[in-house]
Amino acid sequence: MPPSVKALPPKTLEKLPPIRESKQPKYLSAIPKGNQGQKEEKQKETASTGNLKTEKHFTELTPKQSPNIFDKDVIARLSRKSKEKQELETSRGLNFSAKEFNDWGYLERLKEKIERVWQYPPQAAQRGIYGDLYLRFTIDKKGKLVSVELLRTSGYRMLDDAAIKALKDAEPFWPLPDDWQKNTLTITGHFIYTLHGFYLR
């Protein structure tokens, strides 16, 4: 007879505990994954570098402080420069024409006295009017103005009148030198008006 086979009872399966997700340690969560951390670091460096460049750029373009035009020292300095420029312009060829008269010191003092009272008409200066004229005037032995003659007009009545008025306002002049044998001295003066000043020749 063939051997009998006995059926074994089924084995009972043991239940395994549920799989729990392992928590990542905190120190590992701070580490960036892959190249992402490197990219973020580069972005931060670029941003900080960009800020530095921008700050440097604006620093270089900052304009220098201009001097305060209302400061007393600045006004005085500008006034001195303007006066020096005017003196330079008005000191060229300040010569009167007087035949046979060689006392240039007398003529120089004469011009200085006339220039102190001679004025550029304000209306002419505002309108940009300029020109030149010739006057012939005569002084007697005592320094009194005897006559004034307009030889050539400037083309503007106000300029001519201002020059004639300067001669009349400047008298009396100094007596003529003793070595001058004549009773009068006739002088031809060149009165020049420019937008930078006015002077005599």
C-alpha cells in the first residue's frame, strides 16, 4: 500500500509592525541638495557685489560742491577779478593827442580825472549800444575848459553827450606847466565805449 500523506496545518503569519518614516535629522535638513545651494550662494554674492558697484558708481558721479556765491569772501574775490580785468582793458593806449606838448605826466593826470567822472549811459549798456567818438577840447593857462568840439560822432547821441559831460564835470583842471609857452592847450581825445568797459585814447 502506498504511504499515506498527512496534510500539515497552515502556518499562522505574524503581523509585522507598520513601517515608520524615519525623520531626517535637523542638521541634515540645513544642507542644500545638489547644486541648489551653490546657486543660491552665487546669487547672494552677485547681489552683494552689484550693490557695491552701484554704490561706487554713485560715489564717483557725485558732483563737487560749488562755491556759495553769497559768501562774502567769494563776492570779494570775484569783485577783485572784475576790477583787475577792467583795469587791464582800460589801460591800453590811454594817450591824448596834443601837438608839441610833451608833458605826458600832465596828460595822464588829466585822463584819470576825466575817467573818474565819465559814466557809461545805463540805457546804452542795457541795450548793448557801443561805439567811439573824437572830441577836441581846449584848456587855458589856469586849467579852465574853454571849448569842446565833436570831431566825429559815435552814431549815438547818448554816448556823445556822456563824453562831453565828463569833460565839463572834470574841470577845473590843473594849470598848464610853466614851460608851456602858449596860453592854451588843445587836446584831441578818443573816447571809446565797449561792452566790457570804456576808456580814453
